[in-house]
Amino acid sequence: MRVILAKTAGFCYGVERAVALAHETAKAHGGAMLGSVIHNANVVAELEREGMRLIASPGEAAAGETVLIRSHGESREVLEELQARGAEIVSATCPNVRHIQILVTEAEAAGRQVVIIGEHDHPEVQGIASWCRDARIFGNAEEVANWAEETAEIADLPITMVAQTTCIRALWESCVKFLKKECTNLKIDDTICNATQKRQSEAAEIASSADVMVVVGDRKSANTRHLTGICKENCTRVYQIEDADELSPDMFHGCTVAGLTAGASTPAGIIKEVYATMTEEIKTIEGNETFEEMLDKSFKTLNTGDKVTGIVTAIGTTEIQVDLGCKQAGYIPVSELSSDPDAKVEDIVHVGDEIETYIVRVNDVEGYATLSKKRLDAVKVWEDIENAVENKTVLEGIVTEENKGGIVVSVKGVRVFVPASQSGLPKDSDLSQLIKQRVQLRITEVNRARRRVVGSIKAVQNEARAAAQAEIWANIEVGKHYDGVVKSMTSYGVFVDIGGVDGMVHISELSWSRIKNPAEVVSVGDHLDVYVLSFDPEKHKISLGVKDRTQNPWDVFMNTYKVGDVANVRIVKLMTFGAFAEVVPGVDGLIHISQIADRRIDKPSDVLAEGDKVDAKIIAIDEDKKKISLSIRALLTPAAEEETPVEE
């Protein structure tokens, strides 16, 4: 077994500069540190021993005292207050952080909206935000999307975008990608520290090949937490520690490759100590077991409440047999396998699977132990639910009941309350329609002590809708077809949902036939094959069509009828000189007033009404002008004069 030490582990340039300035200041005349110069308790304690005292606010600084500004930087207001008190300021602010402060100051002077991607409460981010007015801070792309949805003028809003120096690259890129699609006046300043990026990339690479990953750094350090998160995405066993005392042999059982990295605020001495300790622990683990040690393991004792891992050896109708590697056999009753009443045994376990369980009872007399996977899963589910709040993970569950003010969703056996306002249904809807449905939700609140969990289905739906909308606008083009659903109707057309975005189908685009109201041809909820006629991304408007333009109505008419044929037509409009009738959808013909009846009439309405269907003879076709003359009279009196103008 070997240990891989990251080349980028430890102090970055900014931290190294800050610590050096702090030591120089301490040796020269001492003074005060306004906040921890870096996020490392050992370094701060050492500086205090050298004569630097730690203060939490400018008001604690003595008049004329030397005050060291930490590497994260400070707010403009704090610096002004220190100057007013006559303090001698020594700035250990990281040059990269100071660069960002200058960028946002210039953005404000240019009348631009500043957007900072980073941790809301991090001192670096709070300090940067103070160097301009009304900066917006976002921790992830979802928060950016919510802001964009609430900001009507976002498309034309002049935005300058910066990042916390230790921001995770993937998070930054997701936010950039979203705003690029939404904004036309976006200025992007990628201010992620190059050293941070290298550290994160190397950590991911080492973690992907390691069985165990150790991350060293102060638990208050943002960049150390980010490193830990990145390592967890690539390695199943990750430990974040502050020093070598937290290491134990148990961390490395079954390990062949161990990785080691450290945050930017971790001194080289601590890294070396951790590396040396890991090497010694590995040597201990790799020592050969004696026959006596292996024999002792075979007689290991089982205790109620212990977690144990075994191999599934047999599956019966009522229980699952598990080899625990000791003298007692283990059995899991089928009822203790899963909290899901609809789950099938064969979908959960198979012979030969390794399975982790909880010991419910040990019967030494009979020589077996009763196990439960369901109870162990319940503990893990609570851990998953607690992590889901921080990580904004989407979970799935079944709606089990309607409750006062909302519904209850079972997430792997844990009851999650979803308020009516977060159910995803319109206000005052019948919540009982959701019962027994499988839903996705985000956890918004957890109180494990009170076993209270609150979730939101609406949050997931909003995110899915935003993603669908982004997908539509990213790929929309004239002529593209969509399966749309009619959402609402007006007198002039219908609004159709094409997958998260609504488009408008004008009444003239619904049918080749003349219609007075969209309700004549469609209803709310109907599925329509629509295609894009035009779109305006800035105004978020889409014009859609339904009519099949490959079918030319005049060609259909000419292929179907000729002069002398009789057609069953529909009266669509009455005029003083006659009536227009639809022969085929999209093609009308004129029945002159003299051709409506076999007698003289004063006006067409004396005989006809709009909507009537009558038989009429085609007496003339003008192909150049695409006009048709029809006659009802010709069918009533065959000898009647049929020569009449095509149209008056």
C-alpha cells in the first residue's frame, strides 16, 4: 500500500504572504489581528504567542495600534472605521481578493449590477460585496435562476460577474452558463484563484484512484470543505481532519492506495506529520495476521445494536440467511429487509451480495442472530435527509396522506411534511389527488430530535421547468416541431405549452377553414403538433403554427373537383351580392345572389344562413385568380342560365 501526496497541498501564495506579514508585524512591534489571519487555529495560536492579539471588531483596537487585516480582506466600512480610530493598518489581504474588490468598485462606477458566486456568509465574499452597492450573492445556479425569474429586465441588465477565489469550478461554470443564456449585457470575470483550481483538479485526480482520501485543514476553511466535497465525488472513503491526532488505523482497512491533500491554510509541518503518521498506520495494517489472531476473529462476539457486514448465503420465503464470519448464523426476516411495503426481495438482495445490517437480537443458545437492514437503512436515511438540505439533493417518495395544511410524503420510511403551498398544485386544489403518487422533492428543514422534516415538491418542479425552458430557448429554431398542449384560449388564438415555455397559435393558424372562435377546433388540454413560425428570445415570445403547409388547399381542390361537379359546401359568409361557401378547407367559392334560388330574392339571408351546408354546382373556375363560381339554382332548374361572373 502507498500514500500519494498532492503536490499542491498546503499554503497558496496569498496565505503564505499573509502569514509572513503577520510574523513580521509580530516581531517588529506586535499589534492586533482583526479576525483570524487565515483559517487555521494552529497558525493563529502561534501568532498570539508572538505578541499578536486577536480582536473581533474595529472597536476593540486601541488608538494608534497596528491592526493586521486578514487574507480574506475586509469591508470598506471596517477599514474606514480603523482609519478614523487612527489605527496603523497592515493589509495581509490576498492580492487576488483585492483584485476582485477593485473589479466590483469599477463595475459600480460604470452603473453595472455586481453578481458574486460564492458562500453567502464567507468573510471574503462579505468583504467583496461591501466595495459596491446592492451586490447579489448566489451560492449555486438554482439561486441565480430564481433571481432571473423574479427580475423582469434581466435580459438587458448590465451585469458584472465575479467568483469567490475558492469557488468550485463546476459551480461557477453552471452559473456562467445560465446567465449567458439570459443576459445580453454580461461581463464575466473569472476570479477563481489559479492555485485553487490546480489544487481541486489534482485532488479529484488522486481521489479517483485512491481507496481512502485524507483532506487536512481547518473545518472553518471554505477551500478545505470544497476539497473534501470534490474528493467525495471521486472516492467513497474521505476523511477531513485538522491534524495527525485524528488519524486512526480503522480508516485504512482494506486500502491499497491512500491519497493526501490539504487546504490552502494548512501549514507544511502539519501536512508532514499527517503523511508520516499515515505511513506508520499503513505499516501496522499491512502486518501479517497470526493464526491465533485469525482464530480469535472466528469467535468474535455479536452484540445487540452493533452494525455488522456479511454475505447473503440463502434467500427463503420468510427470511434471508447471512454469513457474518463468526460462529453465529445471521437471519434477516423479510419484514426487516425494507421499509417499502411494495419492495420485492429479489430486487433488493441476491445470493453472494455483501450486506450491512443492524443486530436486533442475539440468541447464543440457538446460535443465531436476528438482523435488520430496515433499521440500519432508517439511520442512513436520516443522514441522507440531513445531507440533502445542505447539498440541495432531490429525493423521491410516495404521498401517503393529506394532512392539515399539506400532505405527507414517505421518503424511505421517513415522514416528510409538504405544505400545501409547496405541493406543486394550484392554490385551493384538492390535495388528495396526490395520494399514492410517487413525487420528487427537496428537503427544506430537518429537526431530527423532534423527527420533523419539511419538504417542497414545488422547488423541484420550478427547477425542472427552468431547465426545460433553458433547453427550449437554447435549441429553438423556425420550422422546428413540438408536441404541444393547449393551456388556455382567447378569442384571437390559443396558448400552447411546448415543454415549459408557452407559444401563441393565432386563430388564423389553427385551421385552413374559416373559424370565428378557437373552441371550434381545439379544447384546453388537447395535444397539438405545432411548429415555430417566429420567436423573440428577448421578449420571450414564440409564434406557432398548426396548419400543414405541405398541403396547399388550392391544389387539393383542383385535384378533387372540376367544372360541372357538385360539392357539399358550407356557407361561411353572407354579402349583399351573394354568399361565400367553403368547398374544401382553405378554399371558398362565391354563390352569386342570382344563383342562390330559382326565384328572385332581395338578399342571401332570405334563403341561407352562415353554417348551412348545401349542395352546389361548380359552374366556373378561374385558375389564375384562384376563384370559383358556385350555383345552387343550377341544381334546382337544370335549364337555368349558368353563365355568371366568378365574383362581383
